[in-house]
Amino acid sequence: MRLTDDEVQECVFVNNWYVCRDDVEVIEGYLQFESGDPGLAMDHTSALQHAARRTLASIIGDSMNPDAIKTTLTMGPSVQIEAPERRLAPLTMEVSIFLISPDLSRDEIEQGFSAYSLDNLSALFVSTLAELSVDVAAMGISVSGIAIPFASRPPAS
């Protein structure tokens, strides 16, 4: 069966195969970030998405292939914080986790996420991003919230 361009957009490409939503269970959610330099962050969209996929796969466990996680990054309006000259831009990343491995279950994924605080998740993400040679300090990025069923934590206030 040949997939249309629209259908391909809703799939992940893993091990030389397209895996689509009708083929496996998919867990939907969001990651929320804050960045002191939203322009720089958006210039590094690909690296941010790659780091998010690797971070989530690491938390979920060895059976999770990062390529089985689909991500889409969008930017929201700037939010002023303490100092009038400093603004943080919220970024939202839609996340779709395709459960392609028979060794993965919602319970295992839930256990993986329950072991991580928001601070630990943010530290792992920033470390992964730095491994990709992104100037994390210049970008001023951190994970500020996660909304994945069973792992939801509100944005830091």
C-alpha cells in the first residue's frame, strides 16, 4: 500500500519502515520549554527535537527507539519575568510516542517517567542538547512542564 504525503506526515520512519497511528498504540503529549533567546531556539528546531526524542527514549528505557517519537515545535508569545529587560519565550513541543516494540507497555513507560522529576528531565534534556554542540547557555533553554498522560507536571511558576 502506498501512503499519501498527508498520511506520511502522521507516521514515523523506523528501521526502514513507516509506522502509522493505525498500526500501533500512540501516546500523545506535550513538553513545554522556556528560552531566553527564542530566535536562537527556533534556529535549532531540529536539534531541540532530536534532543527531546533522545531524552524521552532514555527515560522510557532500552526498548524505546528515539525514531519512534514524533515531535513538532511551536513558539508562543514572550513572557516577561523579574527583570524588565529579560523575557522568556514559551515553546511547546507536541510529542507522539509510537509503541512499536512488543517489549513496551504503557505501564513500563509510566514507571520510567515516575522516576524523573521535572528538574531531572530538564537536566537530561539540556545535557543531551549540549552533546549535539548547541550553545545551551546562549539559548537559555529549560524544560518547564510536561503533559503526557501519567507523567504530567505543571509548568514551573
